[in-house]
Amino acid sequence: MNFLAKFFSMGKTNAFCGKITSFQQQHDESIPEAWERFQEYILECPHHGMESWLLMQTFYHGLGNSAVKL
């Protein structure tokens, strides 16, 4: 059994990838805080297989326009 199959089952991998792709900035969260949380999601699933441009697009689209604070 390889490492990914042992520690990252298909269900667990899908759950982690879902957290990445459905990312949304929280109402009281600054952009740097949102970025840090997004990076934590990515680190939880290092084998996500998503291109950098798609990760940046996902983060950008997850930012709330009414809750933006620096």
C-alpha cells in the first residue's frame, strides 16, 4: 500500500480538495488572514494536483467584496 492510499483515502482527498475549491473569505477576516487559511488548506492536501493559476483564481473568487479589510 502506498503512502497516499494509506494516509489520504479517496474520500479524505476529496474532502480536502473540496475545502480548497469552495474557499470563501469569512465576514470578519482580513485578506492576509484569508490567504493564511487558504494556504493551510493547500498544505493539508499537498497532492491536490491543481495548477497555480487555478489556486489563485479560486482564492480571488473566494474573497468577499463587502468584507475586504487590510
